[in-house]
Amino acid sequence: MAMLIKASGEIIKNIEPANGNDFSLEELREYTSCDFVQMVCLKDGRIMWLDEYGKMKDHVCNDIASLLLWEAGGGKTDYIAGDAFICKKGEVL
């Protein structure tokens, strides 16, 4: 099951794809509120999707998603701005 980590700190769990099998690019864009999604591979094999241009917009820092980025080797000098969507590798179309 996928989850959405909102920049506010709210976590929405057990999100299912509209077709019941895998998430479409359009769904990823909707969950992350963006036009261009960026993919980050996490240490546990899941994938985190976020707004490629989140830092250039008025998105606030997503502390929880940033911690996951740091754990994945992203370095503590980088951060994630805006909402982040996390799912398993096989859950994306």
C-alpha cells in the first residue's frame, strides 16, 4: 500500500491506485501537486515521488520526507519541499 507524506507532517496511508493495480503518472502528479515528478529510491526498496520543482515554488520543507531522503544517501544538505508520495517499485505503471 502506498502513502502520502504531506509537507504539514500529515501521513495518509493505505492509498490504492484508481485501477486497482498500479499508479499512473497522472495520479503521481495529483498526489504531489506538480507537473514534473522526481523519483527517489529509498533504502527499503520503495520509491518516493516528489515535485521536481518543489524548491522553486512556494512549497514548504517536508521534514519527514527529507529524513527519508537523507537515509537513502541524499546528504543532509538537500531537502524535499512539498508533498511526497511513497509506493513499492511494482506499484507504478
